[in-house]
Amino acid sequence: MDREPVPAVPGLIDAHVHIRSLDGLATLAAAGIIAARDAGIRENTAPGRESRRLLRRKPTVVSALWALYKKGGYGARFGVAVETREEIKTEILNLKNAGADIIKIMASGIVSLKEPGIVTAGGFTIQEIRFIVDEARRQGLNVMAHANGEEAIVSSALAGVRSVEHGFFMTERALDALAQREIFWTPTVGALVRAAGSGPGRAINHVRDFIAGLIQSHLAMIGRAAAGGVPLAVGTDCVLPTPDYARVYKEELGYFEQAGIAHDGVTAIATSGGARLLGLK
């Protein structure tokens, strides 16, 4: 059973979760979340997956269903590998026909828990991301881009994605690219905190020290993003259902305050910011 519901604030939104089963909707509701953006999971590629039809229940869910990643790179846990333009076009059409509300891509790998300062292998070129964005728009869909490192973030911004997810190793140049194009950033601070601190894939000691510093620089960049006009949204990157979800969401709000954003500003990011990103009234 979920614990510690988030205090009642109208319209809390989680802009980055992964919904494994319909029980995840109950997890969201118990935490006081009225809407969420499902960043996809590989299980949803199964033919006739029931959740495709039933994710229209409350809370409101805007779903990617599953992600697209570059063959040989990071992303197998979340979706389907593509390489050629024909494969990309086919998979975007498959997602559209399956009821996807947005296209999720893996524009980079993840922060390495073994080598300090490294983003693991994966991602698309700027030309490939532009092609994906154009094809998605032909189907009436926007693109959310998992992107870490300046090159992946800037490429995603220049290609015209709707949002950048995670954005670790954010730089001033990357922030400028987001701000100039009013592209949302969902920083998912807690995702890296949790990955580095616990579980079988946790970082070894010297890398953990590096990641602690990376988290601090990430928080500083969130503060600069807010001051510089980059639209922000709250996302936990939780795989639902999970019993600790309500606590994790509250912690994510706390990271925005640690970044120097006033409480009312954080509330606005978690409500109206998320609503704008998801296209909700």
C-alpha cells in the first residue's frame, strides 16, 4: 500500500514515469497525482497489450507506450531498436496505430556508474533526431528525448523535440538552446540519486563521490534554467507501481527547492508547468 500521500495541492503532475501495469494508476492516484506522462516500457510492445486501451482511465496518462533507441545502444529495457529511416517510419506508425500520445527516443546513453564523467553508448545523430521529429509531426505527435551530455541535449533542442528528459551534464550552451526554443526540461534528479546509492547497479565508491558532485551541479543548472526561462516539469522516472512512490515524488519537489526555486515556484512547475508540457488544460 502507498504511504505518505503528497499534501493536497491542485493538479500535481509527474511528467516522467514508466507504467508497468494498471496498478501504477492507483499508485499515482494515492499520491495525489492527477496526470502523468508515461515514458514507455518494453512490455508495451507485446501484441494486444491490455494497458494500451486502459491507460485512458484516471489519473490522466499521456503515454509513449514504448521508446525508440538506436540499434546497439542504450534502451532495450524501454522499447524497440531502430536503425534505418524506413525502420523509424514504420515504428512511429506502429506507435501511432497503437494509441501513443507522444514519441519517446533515447538520444544518448545514461550516466555511467563505473566510469566518472562518462555517458554510456547510445543515441541518435542530430540528423536522425530531426527525421524522427518530422515523422512524428506527420502523425500529429511530439517527441520527448532522453538526453545526457551537451551534444545530445543541444542536438535534441535544435531538432525540435518537445522536451529533454534527465539532462545530466547540462551546460550553459545547452540551457541556451532549450530557452531559445522554449523546450521543456524534466531533470529527474532523484533518478540519479537512487541509481548511485542503492541496488545491484549502484556506483562504486570513487564514482559515487563524482556523482554526488554531478548532482550538485545538476541542481545548480536547474536553478539557472528557472531563472533563464527554460520551462521545467517535475518527473520522478519511477517504474510503477512501487510502494515508495509518494515519498519519491515529495523528494523530487524538494530537489527543485534545493536548486533555489521558491516553494510557490516549485508548485507552479509541478502543476501548470506539467500541464503545459502534457498539453492539458
